[in-house]
Amino acid sequence: MNIESIDARLNEWNSDSAKLHTNLLELSSLYGYQLAGDGSTLTGTTKTQYLQASEREAQLWKNTALFSDLLKRIAEKRKALGFMPKASALKEIEDLFEGDSIELPGEEVALQRRDLFSGNFNVHKISARFIREQMKADFRSICDFYDNLETTWRRLELSVSAVKHEADFLFAEANNFVALDSGGPNALSTLSEKLQVLGNRWRCDPLGMAYDVQGDIQPFLTAAKAHVASLVSEHAAVTEAVRLTAGKSAELATKERRARELYADCLSRYEFLSGKGPLLPPASKNLTEQSVKLIKMLNEKKWADLRLALKSWTDEYNQISLSTEKALTTNADLVDRRTVLRQRFFAAVAKYKDYAGRGMTIPKSIETFTERGQSLLKASATKIDLAATETIVIALEVKVGELCLKFDS
């Protein structure tokens, strides 16, 4: 090499050294570099690759120092050259450029591995060309790691954000019906736990998450949606049930009044000296009052109290409704019983009188039953003993039946 080529190469490498320092300093501006920080929060695959990148970066700074030191030595020797440098001086500088001119830190050698005439440290030398290629490779590897970390992070951030947005909507909707929930483990709590695990992992080990986040979380979202839908459905059912209580209470109150009217009618028509009498329906006033309270609780969204109160109201309503229906049927039947008995009585009388008209002798017992029945069923009677009257009518029907059988045979 001559002076001109030495100056050109030295200028080129000084320029490279300046660019090298600038690029190393700008590593910290990479988003992936900032995400990794000091690596204390990283785990798994990401942690492993971060440590490798950190080792390369540390080595890169060491090699940069070695390269800079080489440039200083070359510059000092260039400065020492006169106008007519000796060939040996030029050769010495050329060897610094092309030969193994960079001495690496010594490595301690264990005694069992030493040669008899060697020291306890091994010294290795490498060329400037080799260290430059090594620095290029390390720098590219470091940039690739942080670029991959950024790309993966942003992709996961979008996926997790989309999942979390959908989950937050479900949690907010479920919160409206929290009092309707059992409070135990359910699809929502499972989803929450899954999201917490996911949140911890994707931030600490994004490079270790090779699976599809949205696909992995989708079954849990689907289950949570079904759970929220059941809460919405139950809320709608409870709301509708409460709103119907007013109409049901009014309808039951109407039936109660009618049953009581029939009850009073029965007492005015009959004497219940024996046998089954009319039924007095239970009062339904409390149901009406409770219905008003239920509607108030609904408006105030007191779901926990409302569900219990609605169940209590429903149980009482079913019991009172059953008793009222029974009273209605029984009392209506009793009110009509006198008319039915009159019809049956006069049908039996007409039948045996027909046989008498055809010449058959009518037993005295039938005439006796007829007289007693007429006195009990006459229109002017204020009250009748219903059980006694029914007994007489049945006895008359039996006697007339026997008479018909005898005459027809």
C-alpha cells in the first residue's frame, strides 16, 4: 500500500466507525428495543431471544471499541510516516489493515490443558475484515430480533384488543343483571381468568405465542355470550312475570268476589245440617299489595330482592288460585243443585205416574217419598236441607227404577 491508498482506506474506515457508533446509539430508539426494556418482565421464548440479542449487543460494543482502537493505532503510524516512508513502515500499516491485527481479550486456560511452555492465558488475534463482518452480522441479528418483537407485539396487541373489546361489552352487559347471577363460577368468570392469563403472557412472551389468539379465546367468548343471553332472558322473564302480577291479582280478586257471592247464595238457599257445605275462598288482598311492591322493586332494579319476592308471590298466588277455583266450582254446583234436584224429582214422578196410568199399582212408599220431596222442593221454601233432599230424590229414583223393572219384565 502507498500513502494515498492508506489515507483513502483510513478515511473510509473512520467514516464507517462514525456511522457504526450512530447506528448503535439509535438501537435504543427502536420500538421493540423499548418494549423489551431491561428484559426483567420477559419470559419464555422472548426472554431467550432477548438474552441472545443482548449478548450480541454487548459483544458488538466490545468489537466497536477494538475496531476504534485499531483505527487509532493506524492513524498514529500514519502520522509518523515522513515524506519518503520506508517500505517496512508502509508494510506495517498494511498488515494492520489486512492482517490479524486485533488482539482479543485473553482466555484463561486450565492447568490440565496448558502446554509446558505456555502461560495461563491464550491470546487470539483476528483481522479487521473479520471483526467488521462479525459486527455486521451481529447488528443485523439484533435489528431483526427487535423488529420481529415489534411486529409480533403489534399484531398481538390488535388481536388481544379486539378480544378484550368484545369481552368488555359482555362484562358490561352482564353487570346490569349481576343480581340475577348465581355468583359462582360461570362462563364469564372463566373468560375473565382466560383473559388475565392471556394478558400476562402476550406482554411477557409475545414471541412464544404461535397460536391464533382470537381463535383460542373464541370458545370462551361464545360460552360467555350464551351465559349473558341467559341472564337477559331471565331478566325479561322476571320483568314480564312482575308486570303480569297486577292483572293476575285483579283477576283472582274478581273470582274471589264471585266465589264469596256464591257462598252467600248457598247459605241463603240451603241448610247444611249434614253433608258437604259451600267453601269460603281465601283472601287475595295481600297478593294485590305485594304486586305493587314487586313493580316498585322492578323500577328500582332491586333484582336480588325482586327474584325472592316474585317466587314468594307466585307460590302464594298458586295456592290461593287453586283454593279459589275449587270454591267457585263447589259453590256454583251447590247453587244449581236445587234446580237439578227438582228436575230429577219431577222426572221420577212423571215416570211412575205413567206406569200408574197404565194400570200398575204404585207402592205407598213411593207416594210417601213424593210427598216429602214436594214439601222440600216447593218453590216457596226459603231454605232446604240439601243433603236430606238429595237423599229423598235418590231414594225415589231407586224405587221408581225398581218399579219400572218389575213392570217392564
